[in-house]
Amino acid sequence: MNTSTQTTPASSAPSRVTVLTRALDAVDRAHARAATVLHDVRNELLTRSAHAIDRVEQLTTTACERARVGIERADVVSADVVNRAQGVVGQAIEKARTSRSEQAHVVS
């Protein structure tokens, strides 16, 4: 056996594996860093979107609550107006009935 032929391929093979291994390791680290950055961006977008939706929900809830309060106030006012109108009409009808049932006053 020739030892020089065995040492040359053996000595060059580990150096190729080392370079290839280092290259694969570098690619793996870069891939992991890129994935981390992408996940960070995705999480930030998710957080901002959720915050925006919460804010819109809060604003619309506040607007709906104000609308309900306004409708309730309008209902109270309109009920009061209807009750007062009913009272006025009822009094007018009662006066008309009373004046009709009384004898006409004759001036002497």
C-alpha cells in the first residue's frame, strides 16, 4: 500500500467537509436569523392590528352608547310631548262637554 496516496485524499477530504460544513452552518444560521426576523415582523403586525381593532371597537362602542343615550333622551322627550298633547286635547274635550251640558247664560 502506498501511504502517500492514502494520506492525500484523506487529508483533502476533511478540509472539503470542513468548508462544506461551515458553509452549511452559515446558511443554517442565516436562515434561522431570517426566520426570527420574519416572526418578529409578523408578531409586530399582529400586535398593531389587534391594537387598531381594539381602538376601532372602543370608538364604535362609544359611538353606539352615545347613540343609545340620545335615542333614550329623544324617547323621554317625545313621550312627554305626547302626554302633554294628550292632556291638552283631553282638557279641551272635557271643557267642550261641560259647556255643552250647561245651560246657556242669558244676559239680563
